[in-house]
Amino acid sequence: MAGKKRGKLTQDKLGSENSRKALPVCKANAPHWVPLVSGTAIGYYKGVRERTWYVRQRVGDRYVKQRLGTVDDFAPADGTVVLSHKQAVALAASTQVEQREGRPRHYTDGDTLNDVVDTYLTERQVTPGGRSNRVMAASTAKVLEQFWNLHGRQTIGTKLVTALDAAALRKWHAGLAAKPPRVRGKAMPFDPADPEQMRARRSTANRILTIPTAALSWARLHGRLPVDMADWWRQAKPFALGDDPTPRMLDGGEITRLLNAAAVDLRDLLKGALMTGARYSDLRAMRCRDFNPETDTVRIAGSKTGKALQQPLTGEGVALFERLTAGREPDAYIFTRDDGTPWAQKDAIRPMRAAREAAKLEDVSFKTTRATYGKLLLLATKDLELVAKALGHSDSRITRKHYAALLPSEVKAGIARLPALGFEQDNKVSRIGEKRQTVQGGREARA
């Protein structure tokens, strides 16, 4: 049976999205051409994953072609990188291909938000930037990449940057907050009517929102976006969360119960955290060479912030690190599991859960030790700036937010110094339900 004869391609058919869908995939460097005027034709290249407008002109005894832009088959036209058929025709009619002027584009033709984020995470590990003007730690980049893979790569990340706007980013951001939390790929119980659960989801959504916004700002700063593209991502604002809840902190009795309930290897790790305020990731990476008995300090690498600390130790802390490093090689890990292997990223989760349950403590994780260290140091020194330095915070704002309530109230102390105003008190009035004592004839009697 003879194949159906395909009709001649015209500008009307090329301008129709449905007609373009019916066209076969092009061979390499062979667009579908339609004449515009004598010696000039517009071309539509249909690849497996890309769609591109071209213009071809007769120059002497040969044809010269030039790329015009991305076809609006998958994204709305913006007139710069993504072009409608009408825009492509107008541009083709005014283009002189012998001049070979490149068309505006970002990284590559049809770049998506995923491309921008990937480039940002790679380049920030080798190029200083941000408030602290430091490179991004590899561990931080890995965590951000994992968050993006879970929440953005398969959704908004597939969109062309020039096809996005603030409304699309806000819609994606709001959708993150409405999704139930997941643990190891499984959705956990979630009640949107619970203010605490909703606040937690919005807080997570805010952290994820910083990934594309930081990547786009980075791309803008380094000239990777079209010059005439608006900074639309700056209009997508994080949720207002109010005051952060005070982190869980242990008192003296709870510290003892937790240490007594912990396995031996976890107990040493917890003691190290309580003596230094270090994060789990930094403790498990500590080597014997990081402890300096001459200065009674231990080096904390600061993998999250990229800022290393030489943390002073108390006598109790020095004794702990001397015991753990005695007779060992400088390159050996200070904290190891009971079988001698280093602690891995998730090794402490189950032992910590078992210790918490055995000690009958609620809402306690390994992070609680860091907050407890900050609390104990603040109560001992009454100095927020000092606590901020000891915890490796870039400034005292975070420290003040979490720990200021532990300091004596200056307002309360000031009010206590107000002079008496001489009010006469009626001692015959008592609260309902209370028994009032009166003095009658020098003897106490119950009213």
C-alpha cells in the first residue's frame, strides 16, 4: 500500500503547533525549510529533545544558516530565547546571516532551572561568594543537591529559565509546604490543621526555596542569564514563620540519664559533643592530630560553615580527649564504633533512639547536645557573643534567637527597681476560693 503523500509545508502549517507535531524528526543539521522571500527561508528543526528556529539565506553561490532561537513548543515565548513562529519570521526577515551575530542565550540553548542549579552547586565549591565570601563546602553542596533532587528536579527544575516567572515559583513553593514529610521515602502522618506541623513544613519549604533563588542570583551575578530578563525570582518570598521554637536542651539530670543509657561507643561521642558543642559530622571526622594537649584545645573542622575552630576544653574535656587519643596514630579517628570502624553519616540514629527511649527522654536527638552546650556556656558566662563564637556562628543573631530567653530579664530587673507609689492595699479582699486570715483581738482566726 502506497504511503500517504505529505502536503507541501507552508508558513501557515509551520506556524501551527499541531502541524509541527505531525512533522517527522529531522536528520542532523537538516531543518524543515519554508521560503519567506527570494533567497531567504525559515527553518524548523525538530530533534528528539530540542526544537529550534533557523534562518537560511543565499550568499553568493551557497546557503548560510543561522540559529534564531528556541521554538515555543514546550515553553511560552519570551521574544529573546524562546520565540513564537511570528517572532521567528520577523527576526528572520531582518537578520543578515553573513554577519553571523550570535543570538542571546543562557548556558546552552533551552537551558532549564536544573542546569542553573547544577552549575551553581559545582562552581560555588571553587569560587568564593555569599556573605562570608567563602567557597561552598562539598558536604553542603551534596545536601543541597539531595534536597533539589527530591523536591525540584522532576518538577519546576525541568522548565526553561526564560519560561518561568514569580507566580510559577510561588506555586511550587506553596506546594512544598502542603506535602507531608517523608522519612526514607515514606510519607509520614501530616495534619495541615496542626499549627506546629504546618510551621515545620513551611520552614522546610523556605529552606528548599533558597536553592533555586540562590542559583539564579549567582547566574545573574556571573552573566549567565539574558541581560533583559527580569529578576523575577526575587518576588517569591519565604513564608513568615514568626519566632523559632526554642531548641531542646538538657538539664543536668537528663544529661546523666542519657549518658547512662547510651552504648559505650555512643557515650564517648555524646561526651565529645557536650564538651565541644561540635556537630555530629565534625565529631565523626575528628582525627587524633586535631587534639592539642599543649593548648588544651581540639580543632573542629566546621564542615557545614567552612570555618574551622580551635575549641578550648575544660579539664573534664581534656581528660576525655587524652583518654581517647592516648597511644594512637595522629591520623586515626578519635571517635569510633565499638568494632573500631569510623562512624558513618547515619550510624548514630538507631543507637541514639535506643538511648533516648531507655532514658525516658522526649524530643531528644544528637543535635540536642549542641544546644545544651550553648545553654551551659551561656549560663556560665552570660555572654551571647562568646557563645556565638564557641558555636561557630557568623554573628550572634541566631544565638540570640535561641538562647536569649535563658539570660536574666533586664526588663524584670528594671521594674523591680521602680519606687513604691504609696497605694493603700485593702487586705479584706481575697481571691474567690481562697481562705483569708484575719487578726481579731491579736489572735488569728479563719474568716
